[in-house]
Amino acid sequence: MTFDLLVVGDANPDVLLSGVPPVPPYGQAETLVDSGVLALGGSAAIVAHGAARLGLSTALAAVVGRDAAGDFVLDTLTSAGVDIGAVTRHAELPTALTVCLGGPGGDRAILTAAGCLAAFDPQQLPEARHVHAASYFLQPTLAARLPDLFRTARATCSLDTNHDPAGTWRLAPGLLEVCDYVLPNEAEALALTGTATVEQAMAAFVEAGVTPAVKRGRDGATARRGAETHAAHVTPLSPVDTVGAGDSFDAGFLAALLNGEDLDQALAVGCACGALSTQAVGGTAAQPTWDEAIAYAVLAEQSAGLSPG
């Protein structure tokens, strides 16, 4: 079987706590917070979940441990219709785990125990029309192999590096040259290119041979293909939780491209998916269907004074 989308990368549970004080007291003090939710996490897993929700036949290649956390991840993905045939279970290392501490003003701290992520070394991968890789800097074994994986894939390819905890922001030589799309947020785009503005960052990506689509939060998203700049806007929503919004953008952007839409509409659908995903706690609870994403994208275009795509 050839899938529409193969997502390669991280998968783990997220524990999401809201109403956390800026510095939780130690000394074995127990602090009550507003709420806590257990949800599917990991950028790759959230993208795969969102793509399946949008109607794509989707497979995930990842690694989890032989533990209850791994069971939770696999059960959640399977329930969403994601194929987990390429997910392996590490015999010794635990599943990765992330705790998100939601503090004042919507800010959050993200604490991740990487578990088996560093050992992820994908071997037999299913065929797909498009291959997307996520959380590049958390998976050094995958990162080293990714240029060859993209080079030999009979598919278009995309990359969302996500954050680099080490702060180096160095990509493997030749990676961007064999990548069709790179999907950073603004801060990641600047860090990856060493530039001062998003416009400079996009120019640097284009010079490297890749099409950037940069996520800009409430300001929508901007892409550049060659000398042409494309943009999409969002209709403001009051967010409940922004965890995974960028990953939901990725799912919508890629689904639109795979459904034959042009770059402008792909940006619009990506923005719609990212915005709608903020309406519930966790990265997947409010991910939209294709019809819901299209309806929101049309509304956003009309609100911006543009003609519908």
C-alpha cells in the first residue's frame, strides 16, 4: 500500500497542567493547579493524527517503549486511523514523556524526558506520496540518516525541526537540498538561518533550494517559492491551549498540497487547522476535519478582504 503521508519522528504522551505558578515551590510542597490532561504528544504524532483527521491515509514511523506510555500512544493513534506498522518498541528504554506547565498569560514551560527518542533508527519504511519529518533535534540518529532517507524516498519531503534544546541549530549537510518544504515558526526560521528577519530567512531557505512556509501565530503564515511570496491570514480566536498548533498547521498544509491545492490555499488550510486546534486542551482534541478546515479558511479570507480560494 502507498500511503498519502508518512510522518517520521517522535511520539509520546503529553501531561498538560494549567494554572501553574511561574516557579513551583520545592521542599516537597504540594501545589494545586487548575487542571491536568493526558494527551497524545510529540510533533510527528500530532501531525499524523491531524492528517488522518483530515482524511489522508497516514502512517507514522516512530519508536516507543514497552511500557504503559507506549501503549497509550499506540492506542490513541490507532483509534484515530493512523497506521502504526512502522512504529517499533524499544526493548529497554522508556517511551518519551513531556510535561507542559501552563503559566500566566498563556506562556508555558515544556519539560521532556527523551526516553528512547535518541535511539530511533528507522529501517523498513512504507511507501508514501509525501514524507514529513519532525522534532529533528531530539533524534540524533534519525537526523544523521535523514538526508539519505529523503534522497531515496520516491516522494516529496518536508521538515519541521521544532526547537533545538542545545541551541546549535545545525542541520546535516545536504538536508535542505533534498527537502521540498521546510515548516518552521518565526523563531526557528531565524535560528536555522542565522538571519534577523523572516524575509531574510525565507530568502536563505530559497537559496538552499527549499520552499519555506513560516508559521507566524496570529499573523498567519508566509511562504516563498522562488521570487514569489505567498501569505495567509487567520480569523482571531481566543485560544484555550496552543500546544501542537504548529503541528496541526503542518498537517493542514500538507493535506492541502496532497489534495492538489496551490500554495496559497495550502497556507490558508494550514492556518485554519492551527487556529482551530487551539480550541481544546492538548494537540489533537480540536483538530478539524477537512470540511471544517476549509470553512474556516474561507471565513479567514473573507475577513481579510480576499476572495475565497
